[in-house]
Amino acid sequence: MKSEKENILESSVQYIKSVGPKRAESFSKIGINTIRDLIFYFPSRHLDRTTVLTAAKAYGYAMNGYDGEATIIAKVVDKEKRNLGRKEILKVQFRDSSGFIECVWFQGVKYFYSVFNEGDYFAISGKPEINYNKLQIVHPDFDKITEEETQSFLITGKIIPFYRIPKELKQKNIGDLSLRRIINTAIESYVDNLEETLPQEIIEQHKLIDLITAVKNYHYPESKELFEQAKRRFKFEEMFYLELLVAIKKNNYQTKLIGNKMEIKTNLVSDFIKTLPFELTHSQLNVLSEIKKDMLSEKPMNRLLQGDVGSGKTIVALISMLIAVDNGFQTALMAPTEILADQHAKNISEMINKLALVQKGKEIKVSLLLGGQKKSERNQKLSDIELQEADIIIGTHAIFEEQVKFNNLGLIVIDEQHRFGVKQRAALQSKGKTPDVLVMSATPIPRTLSMTVYGDLDFSVINEMPKNRIPIKTVLRGEKRLPEIYKFIIDKTKEGYQTFLVYPLVEESEKLDLKAATTFYEDLKENHLQNLKLGLIHGRMSWQEKEEVMLMFKDKQFDVLVSTTVIEVGIDIPDANIILINDAHRFGLSQLHQLRGRVGRSNKQAYCILITKDEIAAKQNANELELDYLSSVQLEKYKSSVRLQSMVKHLDGFKIAEIDLKLRGPGDIFGTKQSGFPELKYTNIVEDQEIILEAKQSAFKLIEVDPKLEKNFSAVIRKNLIKHYSENLSYAKIA
């Protein structure tokens, strides 16, 4: 039952002064329905007097070569539009008590002319420069403030909050000033009704401030120190509840579910290993030992297998599947695309056929189930699965559809697990009596992510490559070098090399100045590569068409395969040892690393050639772009260069993943939208590793001593979980 305080906070936002029913509708469109929602609508930034200069001081700093940004609070005294050739420019004159400053806009002139009216006060921020002896800022950031705020700000050093104002609020004439007043009224009138969401013991143990103090100081900080404490409080709480969900999920899996205890019954696995044309690496053997230990235990396996592109994860997965088959179980391998599922089925069938020559025991049947199969073929496969005529079932998401009925599912292997949502994984798990689960990823997961969303999984890492692999040479070139690169490809074709030529689009786009596979395929055939055999593959083909092209490429019917990123995951062509990636500056870092992994799968030297229009990146020295030493402004300027030079400098997927995380920022990098976990509002998983670890240890310790959250100590936590995380809790039993 809700308390009286909670009922007040759950009242409609319309009852706040200056809101009313009409404005409440606009607030509702951005997710603010109650007074509580409004109180937790925090500023996107603050204006702090320590960053503020007078116009005179800013002038002096600029004269002395100051390269940073400054904020000046001043009044609009004049504005004028001027024609500069075909373009208009806007100049706005501001004045404070010490002098004048001119702000200039070259774009959006019409809009900005309407914003700045004589007599209005603004906080303007940007890099101050001296032009014709005038203090100037070009295209500054700005915030309108009242004259009253100006006075109190300059005298008392008050920190002013600025809120994100979506168009839904602007349409009801809610701007900076009115939103600040509305939120301030809500805080002054109702913030004391907030009930604490963390137990007092945890607050004291982790030196956190209480919830009410934190909310007040997130909006209107009394000091910088209290603002930092408020941010720390919300980061800890956010991560504590996320890690609590992870801990509950892991505990449920380990304690409430009984798995299938297996054993090594026959020589099936050892005979299979003898048929391999290579030796398993030490790392593969270590990982297999961890997986075997899980499978031979009655606790269900819930393991993440990480390994760089080409490190041999599929062989490890197949050996795990054979342990299950040896115990009379069916196994399922789920791949993200039809073409990859098809390739897995062909490769595994080939290996099982070799095994059949030395194994005199049970015949192992491999079945491929895909969405686009003929009805008669599909019905036969469904029957085989239900009657356990099929032992190893391979497919895409089609294998967890309702009509697929497994007879005795003992192990699920999920390839490229980040491409599947939590609901899909749950659907597949429900098809057996708590089957063991092995999820594989060729996209290495940085430590911060492994501590959060993947914290319920046990980790195995293959951290060495097969012995005969020669490291791939990666180079970065400008577009002008393409003719000599084509000559290099032609020369290497004579040595038996095959080449992937990757383009970002299927067809040319007027909006995007990017290369298109179909256009360049025709051009290359007629011009630069006219004496070579060219093939074309892209995402608009059916999987059967893609499969046909890939098989022709594998059979050396093509020297060069012109492609889009459809080849990104898992295609294995041993003689393809050159990959040329056009417009490389438009690809993500992990995607570039995945593409590079398509080559270097034989004992020949492989090459990855990155082509870019970014001339700065092409000429930049990799050692000049050390990520840890770049300022945020430099990082934004050189982001493309850093990404491309990282590919030249590093082959290690884990290092690439860490750099990718730093470049992209947290965002939805680990798929919380699919994972069943809440999205992060306060925590930056790149910068907040310490607090993430602190919250994780606290949450896991709590579930260890009170797994059902039944003790008095846990009452506040249990209440908050049910109230705010009920949907996320429903996923707590899913791997």
C-alpha cells in the first residue's frame, strides 16, 4: 500500500503552479506525468560562476593567446544582418559592466535574429578571439537568463541549471526560464516527500548523501562538492540496482534450476579431436576444460566464450556439442544470419563425416533449419527434430519458433550473442529442461561491460591464435592511391590470392557521398580489374543467392568479391587474403575489426587496406594520436583518425574494443534495449569503473546473504525493485 507521501508525489504534474491541464499534456509527451517525474527531470548542464569572465578579462586572455572557452554574462545592445556575397551573416553586440563583445553567426541567421532581442540577458560561451581589435565569439553556445538571475549569480556565485527543452514543451511556450521556475516550485513544495531508496547501512558504508539532499543539489548545487556528491549518489544507486538484477539472475540460474549432469561416456570426443588437421591451442584446451567441468556438473552451464576473429571458437563449440550428443541429448546452434548458419552446417557436416570414418558407434545427424526453406523440406526437418532423428540442429532465430519441438535439448550454443535479444534467448531456453547455454562472441567485451550486463555469466576467453597464422598487415591509404592498390591486387592474384572489395552501400545514394557496391562492380569489371574474375554479393540478395556466390568464391570461380558488409560475420574463405575497405572512415571500429577477420585464415601473409577520404587520417602518424592524451575537443576533431589509426596499430580485439568504447561513449553499446536491463541515465561506463565495481560488490554481497531479499535490511530495496524494476525482474531467470 502506498504511503501518503508517495500518493502526493504520484499526483499529476498539472497541479504544479504554472502548469495546468494543457501544459501537462505536453509534459506527458516527454514522459513527465507526475510530480515525482518532474523532480527527477535533472539539468543537462549548469552554469558555474567559476567559468565566467567579464568582457574585459576575456579580451585580455584572448590577446595573450588563450585557447580555451569562456562564459560571459551580458545584455543585448544591438544586432544587424549583413550580406556577405550570397550569404547572410548576423552580428549581435553584447555589453556587460566592463565592455563589449560581438557574437557572429554564419548559419541559421533567420532563427538567431529572432532569438536575440535588445535588453535581454544571456550567458554566452565559446572561444574568445580578437578580430579588428574587437572581442568576438563565433557561433557561441548561449542560455537566456533573467536580470534578477544575473545579479544573484554574479553576487552570490549561484550555480544555474539548464534543462533540455524538447519541442513538445517549446510548443507550449515553456522555455529555459519558465521550466526552471516550474521545477524550482516542485522542488520547494514537494521534495521532502521523497522516501529513501537505499538502506541507511549502504548509504553510510559507501559514504553517500541522502536522496533529498542529492535531488536538491543535482538541480541547484549549493557547492561544486555537493553537486559531485549528488552525481555520485545517483550513479551508485543506478549501478547498484542494475547489478542487483544481475546478481538475482545469476543466483536464480545457479540455485533454482537443475541442469543435466553429463559424463564422458565413449571415445566420441577424443576420436573427433584426432580427426582435426591441426592441434588445438593451449587456450582452446583450457576453455574446453572449463566447459567440460560445467557440463559434468548438475548446475546448468551459463557461459560466455570470447575469442578474437579466427581464434577457433566454433571448434570448441562443436566439441561441447559432441559431449551433449554423447549423453543422448540434442544440441542447437543459433547463428545471426542464414548465410552463417548455412556455413556452420556445411563445415560441421564435413567434420562429422570425417568422424564417421573412424567412429563405429552412433551416427550423428546434422540438420539445418532456416526461414526460407520449402514447406515439405521444413516439415521433414521439424519431424526429425521432434523424433530426435536430428542430433545437431543449426539455424537462425527460426529454431526458436513455436512449431520447433525438441525431443531432448541439452545444450544451446548462441553465436554472436549480442545480436539476439533476451526474449529470443529465453524462447530457445524454454525448449528444453534447463539446457546448458554457451554464448559466443567475436566482439571482445571490455571489462566494464563484463562487470555489468554480462556479470551473471561465467567467462571463458580464447586468447591465442592458431600456430600457423601470420599477423595481418593493415595499412591506411588515401583514395588517390587506389590505382596502385588495384595493381597490387592483380599481382597477388597471380600468387593465388583472392580479394574482398568492401563498399558501404548497395547502390549510390544522392544524400550520402559514399561508394556503392553495384556501381563500382560494373566500373571495376570494365576498367581497373577487367582481366580478373569478379563476383558481387550484398544484403538485398536472398540467403540462397548469397550462399551460391560464396561457394563460387570458395571454389575460386572469382578472384575478387565485391561486397557490402554482408560478409562481416563468420565467412571463411582460406585463400581470401586481401580485404580492401572503401570509405573506411564511415565504419565503426568493431565493424572494421570484424571485416579484417575475413582474411588471414591460411599460412599466407594477409593484407587489410583501409581507404579513406579523410586526408588528415591518411597522413596522420598513429603515434601522434594516443587516445589517453587527447582532450575532448581534440578527440572530437580527430575521432575518425584515431579510429583508423587504431586499426593500423592494433590487431588485438580486446584493445580495439576498449578504444571503441572510449570513442563511442556508453550509449547502448551493450544492447540494454535487448538485454532486459534498464538504460543508464547517470553512469558513464567508460569513466565510472570504480563506482561500478563498488556497486557490483555491494549488490552481489547482498544477494549472497539475502537471496530472496526477505530480511528487514532489504525491505527498502525490495520495495524499490518491485516499484521501479518489475519488468526487468521478469528477466532475472534468463541467461
